[in-house]
Amino acid sequence: MRVLPREILRAPARGVGLFGLAVAGLALVGSVVALLVYGDIFLLGNLRGAGNGLARGILAVAAVVIVVSLGLPRALTAMRRLANLTRRLSREWCGVPIPEPYLLPAIEDSEGGSWSWSVRALGQAATWRDVGWMFLAPIASPFLLLPLAAPACLGWFLSLPAAQDSKPPALLAALCAATGAALYGGPWLLRGYGMLARSLLGPTVQAELSRRVRHLTETRSESIDSSAAELRRIERDLHDGAQARLVSLGMTLGALEQVLGRDEDEARALLAEAQGSSVKALAELRDLVRGIHPPVLADRGLVDAVYALALDSPLPVEVSNRLAGRPPAPVESAVYFAVSELLANVTKHAGATRAWVEVDHGQGVLHARVGDDGHGGADPALGTGLSGIERRLAPFDGALALSSPAGGPTVMDLEVPCELLLPKTSSS
Amino acid sequence: MRVVIAEDLFLLRDGLTRLLEAHGLEVVRAVDNGPDLVASVIAYKPDVALVDVRLPPTFTDEGIKAALEARKEVPGLPVLVLSQYVEQLYARELLAGGGGGIGYLLKDRVFDGGQFVDAVCRVAGGGTAMDPEVIARLLARNEGAGSLATLSPREREVLSLMAEGRSNAAIAQRLVISERAVAKHSASIFIRLDLQPSDDDNRRVLAVLAYLGR
């Protein structure tokens, strides 16, 4: 890790922020515990003497239930927000990204009442790990204040009235060194804190596997659905298109047989009609094939197919390619159609005068970036195009990121983890 | 006129042979793969080679590669490439070598025997035959570009026929106007697009294609 002076200057402020967050977490968890414990003691104390032991027991349980049902969903949601804030700050400030470990969606996104949500949340390991962090953070975070505390100590020491020999140079030098180390070590302290946070706030191996299974199940059923829909579309297109044309061609030829030798003009007209039908049938088949698997993609692979897309685009599109081989065919096809859709979006919506496409591969991930010089402000929530692309990429664990500030430029970045197949040399 | 055909589907190979022979052309050899094509053009020195894009052994763009290789072996060999689909990318690659005698047509164009044989003869004579679909896409791509928008509808028609590789006489016949009118239109097109005028049909076609393909 290289430490920039900027980071050293920022570290104390960030330490204070994280310390504050830890205090807030402790206050939250502490107040819940206090409410539960002292609330019951208070109620029981007031009820002392009233009724017998059984009644007191029932009342105590009722009190716990009331306190818990009123406060628990709020407390759990607040704790989850605090934990998520810590995760975000860990990524942004400490450079340690922490993925969310929750298998249970947030309360706003889950079905059922808040009470049942709380019960389910209490059954999740991630919730208790969050609680653990709320107690650990106040112990760990004071160390983040070192970069602030050390200079403060130095300043305090220097500001002491200089009485006789009370400031031996050795002590002063040691203090200066300690201050320097604390300041310089600030970014490292932050990083260590982030890693500590990840150990509790990050997903466990089991949670990771559960999420993975869920993701695979979802994307599998989506891709089965979409390929079934695709097959239906192809069937319909063939039925209404080429098949119908061939039927009409057959009928025209039948009619031609009837008039042959009797009416030459009529025969000529029917012949022209038959030719027209076959040309149209071919054109429809061609369009259909392009939609299924474009021939140039099959012939040449992703890069030339993207280049062919660029040539067909009404905008000038610059293509730069740094692929050393070919991705597996299904990935190639998904990325091709994604780029095709993105370029079509640029043409339709961006108001751009030029666009560019970049394809490269590094560290086991295929990247394709499509950018334009348009007015930006593209909203991924609008329209179905982008979600369609995400669905297309999902079975390959691919992702699409959109950056489109108002005023432009728009850059769409899609990545798919895959290995490249080395170029074949046996073809010629 | 002597022709070599490379087409892997027997029905189409046979059909092409019959069509060409019916129009008085001589098919000296019909092969079904790329390497054989290159060998035949060296052995027979035909006036023109007809090549399908998808050929064994790769069944990808073997035909384009074979056509370019055949032209390397026999410089200036006129080649007409036939395909089920047309790609600007391939059109560019075929034209990239410069010179004439290049054709790139959809297989559908074979249906109109007369026009097709006309295109074969044009390519054999060192001319160009670009499929209307290639030209339509080139024009669509240049739609927004300034000078193309200033052309009149008739001039655009003339331009696309010119880009396909047709002579003034053929354009006049197609649009049912006089040859002088075509000459006038084409002069105006060349001025609007700021191209070097040329009396040579083929050089004119290449200039237009180069302009559209920028």
C-alpha cells in the first residue's frame, strides 16, 4: 500500500468519524439492553407485593413482550443501518470493501409484518455478528484517535511553561517521533480497523455460499425463462414469416401451372410474384438469423462483430480491442448483444455525435465499455433495455455499471468473468 | 467467358452452373472448398471466380479468405463473392486491396438471372458489383453527414446505383431517364460530395464507395 500525504491528513478526521459511529452503535445496543433489563426491574419492583409469584411472572413476561415488540424492529433496523454505514465507510475510507452478509432483505423490502421480520432477523447469524461488532467497535475505534491524540500531547507538552530543565531533549525527541509515527500510521490504522470490521461485518463462508446458491437459482430460472421466450419468438417468426412465404410460393407455382401455355402474360406475373415471395422469405430468414446468432459473430468472433456493429451504426464509433483470444461462445454472444443494445441506446437517446467501444480482458474478467459524448443523465431505472442486458449477463455472473452524469459523458461498463480461448491457427 | 465456381452446396453449385451456361458463359471448374478454388484459379486462369462466403473446412468466412488469397496468387483476378447475408466489414476487406474486379452480392440476386449475369460480366470486365443492401446501409450510416443530405432524391437514387457499380447507361435504363440526365446528376453529385470527377466508370465507383465508407 502506498500512502499519499493526502491520506495521512485525512486519517485523523476519518478516525474521529468512525469513533463516533462506534459510540453511536454502543449507545444503540446499550439502550436496548438497558431498556429490557431496567424496564422489567422497574415493572417488577412496582408490582412487588401485588398478587402472588405466578402473576408476577406472567406480568414480567408480558412486559418483556411489549417492550420487545414495540422497540425491536426499530432497534434492529437502526443497527442494520449503522452496520451498513460502517461497511460503506470501510470501503470509502479504509479501502476495505465489506459486502453485505444479510440473507434477509431489509424490512422495507421484505414481506410480512415487522414483528415476523424481527423474529426472522434474530434467527440470522449476521444479526448477531452485527451485535458483536457494536460491542467490539468501541474497544477498537479509540486507536483510530492516535493520529489526533499524539500531536495533541505534543502540543500540550510544548505549551507547558518551561520550568528549569523540565523538557529534556530526549523526551522531546521521543514525543516527536511518536507523533510522526502516529500520523504516518494513520492510514494503516484505518486499514486494520476495516479488516477487523470485515471479520465480523462481512459474510461468513456459509452466508456467501447461501447467497451464491440463491443467485444461481434466480439467474438459472431467469435464463431458462428468457430462452423459452426466445424459442417461442423464433417459432412465431418462422410460422408467420418464412413458412407463410413458402406456402404462398407453392400456391403461386400451382396457379402458374394452371395458366402455363394458355396465358403468357398471366404466367409472367405469377412468376414474378413467386420470385418476390422467395426473396422476401430469404430476407426474413436472414433477419431472424441475425437476431439469433449474427453470422459475423460466428465467423469472426466478438471483436470483428463489434466492429461490424460500429460500421452499421449511424454514428461514428471508434472500436479499440485488446483481446488476445476469443471468449467462450455463449459469453461472446451475450456481450455482443449487450454492446449492440448499448450502441442502439446511444443512437436513440444520448444525443451524441460520436461513440466508442473498448473491449479488453484482464485478470480473468472480460470488459466491454461503451461511451458517448452525449448529454448524459441516463437513468437505469427507466426503460427495459438495461435490465434486459443485466438479465443477459447474469447467468455468466456478469455485471453492468452505468455512469451518466447530467451533461455527459455516459460510460457503460460491462464485465463478465471468463477465460479466453487462444486463437485457432488451424483454419487456413 | 470462362468462370470458376466455389460453392459447397451441390444444389446451388449445379444451379449456378446451369444459369451461367444458359447465358452463354463457360464454367470451367466448380469446386466445393477454399483451397481447391485457389488451386483452380491458378490452373485455369478464369475470367472471373464466383465464391460462396461459407465454405469448408471452417464454414465461417473461408470464402472471403480464399477470394483474397486467389487475388494474391493471380493479381487482378476478378472475384464475385456470394453470401446469404452481407456485411460492410467484408465489403471493406474485399475492396481494401484497391483495383477493380470485385463483386459482393446476396445469393438472392441470382433469382434475377439477367441482372446477375450482368453483374458477373461487369466484375469480369474489371468493374464493381456491390449489393444494394451494402449500399443502403452505407447510405443510412452517412444519413446525418452534411453533404449527403443536400442531394435531391433523384440524385440519391443515382448515387446508390453508381455505388453498386452500374454504368451511366445501366443507371439510365434502370431509372428510365436519358443517359445525359444521368451524366448531369452524377456531375452534380461529385461536386456536392467534393469528389474528383472521373470518366472511368470503375474509378468513379471506388471514389463513391470510399466516400461512403469513411
